[in-house]
Amino acid sequence: MKSAPGPTEIPNWQSQIIKTNATISNNAAVNTGSANPVAVELYNMDKRQRQQIAIALKSAGYRVPTNGTFTNNLLNSYNDALQTAQLQATQLGQQFSSQFFTNYLANEAAGRAGTGTGKDGTSITEQESIITKANAKNIINKVFEDQLGRAATDEEIAKYTATFKKKAAAKPTITTTTTAGKRTKIRTEPGFTTGRAEQYLVDKIAQTDEAKAGEVLNYYQEFMRKLGM
């Protein structure tokens, strides 16, 4: 059952589209395959992240508390929102993604705001991207394996995880909602998402001496191969 709209805050949801059988974090609750991966992820988030999700859900019309506490009500509403957005994507013939989910919640919030006031205008919402420790670790190890052929050290993981969080805080996702009569237009400018975090790290690693030495070695090996040596 849905309630009156609350503050409109739409996070970037890329990190909330959970892969089945994934280990989510180092916290006590871990997805072992039989658990609901969405529930595991929601439980392992810090309170601030759950609060951001709750605020967005409430803005979209779900009756949930917004204090950031993990509850069955919040979990059921979050599951329902994901499933409804997935169904909508199928009906529209579009691929379901984190961006589609973000737009779905923004559209629901804008629709409720429109029916409540009937006024035209433009609203702008800024929302910090959510990059969890588990997401950050996966990104960092992937880039290090691809670029350097090795896993990242604990120190490197800690360093770049902190960098990701800092940049995510500095560059939020910006959603602009413009209402004119019966027409509502929503434009979302992604912030420092997981995709941008990966590209940032690729560019950063490419500048290191280790990466440059690897490029020279690869060039030399290719040169010798062409000579038949």
C-alpha cells in the first residue's frame, strides 16, 4: 500500500542490482546461494545507505520508515519496487538496468507530486552514488587483473575504496524533473557510479610505472614473436 509522497531523493541504483550467488560483504550476513541476495545486500548496507533507499521508496509512494533501520517492511517494499520496475521494462521492451530502476522511482515520485499539487515547474534532486565496499573491491581487483595481471593488495583496495567514496560524495547523481501540464520530463545525469569508478581506476593504473613496464614488455614480446624468436 502506498502513502503520500515524501522528499524526492533518487540514488544511483547500479550497486543494488544484485547478482545471484554473490558474496556481498564481510559482514555477518552473506549470500550462500539459498538466501535472497537483495535481502543480504540491504541488510549489509550501512544505515545511511538504507535511509537513502527508504527516502526514495517513500517518495515513490511506498509506506516505509526513513530512519535507515533494516525492517521486513523496507525489504518487502524494496523487493516490490524492483519487481514492478522489471515488469515495466519488459512491457516497454527495454532492458532492465540500474538506470531504468532509477528513472522508474523518479517517475513514480514525480507522478505523485504532480497529482498532489497540479503545478508546473522544475525540481532538481542531488543524490550521492552508492558504492559499497564489496562493489569497490570487485572493481579494484578486476582492473588490477586486467591491467597488471595481478590482484590488488589490501593496501591498494583500502586506498582506492576511500577514493571512490570521496569522489561519489563530490559528484552526486542529478535528476531534473520538469512538469508542464500533463507532461513530465525527467533527465538524469549520472554521478560517480561504479562504471565511472572502473574507468577512473583504469586511467589511474595506466599512469603507474608498473603498467608502463608491462606495456614495454608486451611490446618486446610481440616484436620477438614476429621475428620468429
